[in-house]
Amino acid sequence: MEVEKAVREHVVSGRLLTIPNALSVLRLLGVPVFLWAILSERDALALLLLLLSGITDYLDGKIARVFDMESRLGQFLDPIADRLYILTTLFGLAWREIIPVWLVIVLLVREAVMTLMLLYLRTRGQLGLPVHFVGKAATFNLLYAFPLLLLAHRDDWVGELARPIGWGFAWWGVVLYWLAAVLYAVHARIVLRGGSGGTRVATP
């Protein structure tokens, strides 16, 4: 009975019209608006969109788990939205010289490593890897870091307060981002040796 209950709790459906999926679509629609806002130095709007992205990212996962709304579409959209917000934020902040180029390179190299790993898995018949909580923790840290680093650009007490907190989140995000990549590589090795678990696309 307990086994059947656990199986039911972890069923991933093919439903499209769910609240978590709608939240993921809204996050994706906000990406070009956010990029326009940050490049045109409309910082208030950029901050608002980043905050809304973080809130909806938390809500879509929470609602999906609590109300049994996990779907294959959601598993596909959620990591894409995470990556797009991270990449567009990196581009926008680097363009305005708010963050150093080395930070962009470190995170982009990690993205390249993950992309190559997932492409290789697909050539071996695996669709992806289970989402790891370390990857989600890294994403949360980075999504918290970016608005704070944007605030740190201000020349007042708000900027002075935001700067160390923002860089604290950024460093933790970078470390966890790469740690997640190592864990995904270990899991990929297990999967390729005949283990189980290659069903979901890995997230940052």
C-alpha cells in the first residue's frame, strides 16, 4: 500500500493546462521584457521582474508537488526559464559593467559542460537526469544575487548594504552551480552503466 501511494505521488502527467505550467510560461514571457529593461537601465522594472521570476519559480514547483500537478511540460519549461533568466541577467549586468567578465565566463563554461553532457546522454538513449536539489539551490542563490548586485550599483546606503549580501549569494551560487554539475556527471556515469533515473532534463 505504501509503495502504491509513493508511486501515485510521483506520477508525472502529460497535462498541459496546469497552474505551474502557466506560471512557467509567464516567466518565459518576462525574459525579453527583463532584458529590455536592464539594457535600457530601467532598473526598477528589471528588479521587479527578477523578483517575480523568483517567486513564480518557487510557486510553480511548490504547487506542482503539493497538488500533484507535476507534468512533462513543466519539467521541460522550468529549467529553460531558469537558464534564460540567468543568461540574460549575466549579459545585461556584464554589458553595464556591474559584474566582472570572469563571473560570466565561469557560469557560461558550466552551462557548456552541462549542455555537452546532456547531448551525449541523448546519443546514448537517455532523455536527461533527475533534477537535483543542489542545482535548484544554486539557481535560487543566483536569482537572489542578481537583483542585489543590481541594487549594489547604487551610490547610496542601499547599494552599500546590498553589495556584500549580493556577492555572498553570488559566490554560493557559483560554488553550488559547479557542485551540481559534478553531481550530474556522477549520476550520468551511473545511468550509462545501467542504473536508473534518466527521465528528467537536468536543471541548473
